[in-house]
Amino acid sequence: MDLDDVLAGLDPEQRAVAETVRGPVCVLAGAGTGKTRAITHRIAYAVRSGAVEAQSVLAVTFTTRAAGELRQRLRLLGTPGVQARTFHAAALRQLTYFWPRVIGGDPPSVIESKLPLLADAGRSLRRNLDRSELRDVASEIEWAKATQIGPEDYAQAVTKAGRTPPLPAEEVFRLYDAYERLRRERHLVDFETILELTAAVMTEHREVAGEIRRQYRYFVVDEYQDVNPLQKLLLDTWLGGRDDLCVVGDPNQTIYSFTGATPRYLTGFPVEHPDAAVIRLFRDYRSTPQVVSLANRVLDRARTPHKMTLLAQRPDGPEPVFTEYDDEVAEAQGVVRAAAGLIRSGVPSREIAVLFRVNAQSEVYEQAFTEAGIPYLLRGADRFFERPEVRQAVVLLRGAARSASAGDDLVSTAHGVLSGIGLTAQPPGGGRTREKWESLKALADLAEELAAGGADLPGFVAELERRAAEQHAPAIEGVTLASLHAAKGLEWDAVFLAGVTDGMLPIVYAETPEQIEEERRLLYVGITRARVHLGVSWALARSPGGRRSRRPSRFLDGLMGRAAARVPSPGRGGRDGTGGTGGTGGEHRERRERRTVAAPVSCRVCAKTLIAAAEQKLGRCTTCPADYDEGLLAALRSWRADAAKEAKIPTYVVFTDVTLQAIAERAPLSERDLMAIPGIGRVKLDRYGEAVLRLCRAAGTQTEDL
């Protein structure tokens, strides 16, 4: 690859980034504009042109996965010697190397989570914190340390920042102080301390600073809008007054200010470096013009001087679809129907995501996808390579590689190992069993992919170990459920933005203009995750029959064009919403249906308004007596067990106990009667309706005979 090859395929702005090989350089890169491509080609061009040496480059980013992607792209560009690391990985490597020389003894151990140590700190103060409190206080300590606020200054700083602490400020101070005391006593460091100590060692030991600065002379920092004061301190210490620095970021994707991140280092870069080259990337290669147009219109209403209008480069696609539902259950079912339609049309389930503001919103979607038999994965749970089944598989594969003969086939050996710990030919149902199967299936698929490229078993194991180090998980087949924060940096063919109501987006505790604008940026980030299909939805009430007092997010005002489609809950005179929330657009009617206030669901025994989902499904209070055929219920349970066994899925995936009870009590004799039971939609009807109705009709005939 010669220099012309390195520049080939870059657009004019990306090429300008690549050819500006010496700093300072500020790249303002909009969503989907190819910033990673621009900076990796810049590094490769600088090295291959002789402007810098590969070993003197340090590319810094925020996640292990992103660092791994940088290294992989640089290897493909013929520059494998470049160091690409996270802030913490780079600092820990330096701290560990110099510790014995300048401090003496063994380096401190790194704690992956603050929670166990914080729990000990709480007990030392005779304060037992529950897990939720531990997480909240740990986040508060991380914010304080990232903004370089010590325990003694915490109470004053939190008041000045207008921040609401999770516990009284004085109590957080005591916990923070006790945590730091125990950390030092036990010779431990957390991620923030790693950065702090590295900067301190360089400041106090000139020979250490000199050695590091001689090693690294050329810096690139990705996602610069997410840098916090502590990271900026370390970066300045690394630079030591030099300015061979290229930063890249997007102020319109600043969504982590609650952690101490601030865009002011990015937006103020030309002030800090008056001779800096500022290059804007605005050509969007990710999304269709329809998605890009909506993203631009969201930003048009933002109160920021740093707006960037994206220019779509892809062909036309369907218009974004806006849908209103009566309640969250109906919304989840509508999203699932739309996702199922996309899957039937050929969109892989791994290319579909449902995004929401807070993790607590995932539960209703987990249930809806499980009931529909569609696999899903919850992003933000255990990392792939930290899952028990994956760790077990890697250990067994490593052992198999050590004892493998030269002629052993990679695919058959890998399948043999994985089958021994749970991989089957057909997938099980939902829940943890399905998640485990999906993990093992992803490893098997990766083995087949690498074998096609000529890899053997030792090569496969080496690739797994490399991916584990970089947190580069293989693709898992299933719809992604994730918060908007967790979705940052990712993209899918189809995205459903769910629960877009005032009070949720913007979140209820966002009060200041700055906080409201950050919530708007969250919506922008969510929209720009979609390549082709985009659905935006909201529910007027939380539960079926609840008071419909919610309204769509204020951020949607003036953006919907034609009025949002209205999908009443099934069983209340509304259509079944086959088009759902996103679909392809053509199967969804885009007209405003007549708004009618649905009557609350009342107990058929005592007439009390039902709130709980289980009671609404039964049509009565759980404490009220029920009249049903016990023989029918027993027959339904027996049939369910056989159906689950035949399909190799858990029984609850067929029907839950509450649904079976509701069927037995109502004894439906037609498809319409069966679908009137909440939770039974078209998918369940097509799959199980005939068998269920046959049992109900048989029970009815026996009753008549008696």
C-alpha cells in the first residue's frame, strides 16, 4: 500500500484530516461521518510518509472495544506498531512500569468495581447500604474524582455545581472519605486513581516524564467531547507543552456530563491552540436522507452555537414512523409486531434495536419479545467474554487446542466442545437458557467464519483471547434492548425509540436549560443510530386501564409532519396495530384516528378498577372468587407442557400461568374471544390458537352433556 492508496476513497474533508499530519488539529465530526476512518488514515499517512514513527504515536479512546477497532484498522493500513489504548489502559501500563523504580514494592491492585469496597466503608460507619444506594454513591464518587474534588471539598462542590446527591451531602462525604481510607490501606487503585497517580508520578519525577514524552510524541484523542478534567490533566501531562495533538469529537453528542465529561475542551480547542487546523466532517454515510433530515431538525431547535447540518450520502429510505399507544404494554406489543415484520422481510434480528431512556423500561419489552418467541439481548448486562458460559467455553477450547492433532478440524472440534456445555441444534425459548445458547452459538458461528479463512483450532483460540482483551464480542442473533446512553457509538438497520414522553425524555429531573439540552442530544444520538428504519413511539398511560395523562416529548413538537398514527390497545375496539412502531412504513396507516378515552378495566366480580397487569389479564381481582372448569385448566397445563417440550422451550414462553388461568376462566370458543384476552396477539393465535380452542370447545361439550 503506497501513500495514494492510503488516501484513496476518502471524501474531501476526510482527506484534509489525513493530510494534516502535524498538530494541533481539531476534527468536528457529525454522527455517521466516518471519523474513525479519517483519523486512522491520518495516522497511517503520517507514518508511511515518514512524518512520524509508528512507535511514537499514542491514540487514546474511551472503550476497550473502540481501541481494538483502531488497532485492527491500523493493522489493515500497514501500521501495526501504533499504540491505541483507553486512557486507563495507557496510564496503568505506565504506572505499573515505573512504580518499582520511583515508589518501590509491588504496584497496587486494580479494583474493577467500587461496590465491595464501598460496602465495607459503609459498614465501618455502621451504615448498611443496599445495592441501589451503593451504585448511586459509587457514581457520585466517580464524578467527584473525575472533576478532581476530594472528600473534604465534596459538600461545598456539590452545592456549587447544583447537583443533587443520592444521599445527604454530609453522608456522601463520610462514605467517600472512608472509601478512600480503605483503598489506601489495602493498597488498591480504582480507575480514577490510576489517572491521578500517573499524572502525579510524571509531575514529581522529571526522569519519568522525560522517558514517557520521548516515547510518545504524537497524540490522537477520539470522542474528545467526553473528556473530563482528570483525563485532561493526564493528557496535558503527557504532552508537556507540546502541541502535536489531534482531537476528534462531536459536541452534539455530549451526553455524559453527569460523569464529569465536558465538551468545553473540544469547543474551546481553537482558543487553547490558536494556530489549530479545524476540519468539519458533515457527510453522513450511515443513515438515509429521511433519518438524517429528522436528526437535523432535532438539532435545529437546540440552543447551541455548535450545530452541524449533516448531508446524507445514502439512497432514500422509508420515512420515520411516529406512533401513539394507550399504554406501555400495548406499545411494547406494537414494537414487537413491527420488529417481527422486519425480520420476516429479511432484516436480521441483530440489526434491530429498541432504545429507551432508562434501563427500567426494558422489562415490558423483555416480556413481549419472550412471548413472541423472538430472541433479544440486553446491552449493559454482563460483557460477552465475562459470561460464565463463555469463560467455560474458552477454557475448554484452550485445552482442546493444546491436545489437538495437526489434522483436527476446527469446526467439528469447536462444535463438539460447545455441544458438551449446552449448544443444541435448535434454540430454546427465552430467559437465561436462551441467552446462554445465543452466547455458545455466537462462538460456533465465529469458528465457522474463521475456518473458512483457513484458521485452525489454536488460531481460533488465539483470536478469542485477542477479542476478549479488546472486548470485541462476536455478533449474537437477537434484537438489542439498550438505554440511549449504552447505544452511543453503535448503529443498526432498524431502531425503535420507545417511551418518548415528557418526563422520560427529557427525564423528569432535568430542570436547567443545560440539562434539557443534554436530553435533546440524547434523542439526537438515538435517531442517528438508525441506518434505514426508524420508529418513535410513546404511551399515554403506564398500565392498561390507567389514566392517560402522558404527552409525547416536547422535543417532537413540529417534527412529525403528518399526525402520529394512533394505535389503541387490543381488545378495546382498536385495530391490532400490525404496522407497529416502525415497520417499513408502507404497512402502517399514517392518519389520526379518533381519540376516545378507553374505559378503565373493572373487576367482573366486585367492579373495582384493576391496575395490576395480571389482574387485568384475568379480568378480576386476584382475591375475588373465580368460576372455571378445573378440568380445562388441567388439560391446558398438560397441553402446554407437551408443546414446550416439543419446541424445546420453557413452558412460560408458550403461555404464562396467568394467561392459562385467564383462558380457563373465559373458556373462549372463537379466535376473537381468544384474542380478547390481554397478552394473546396474532403470533400466539397463529401458533397455538387452534389447539387451545379445541380444548375449550371440548370442555364446553362435556359441560353440556352433564
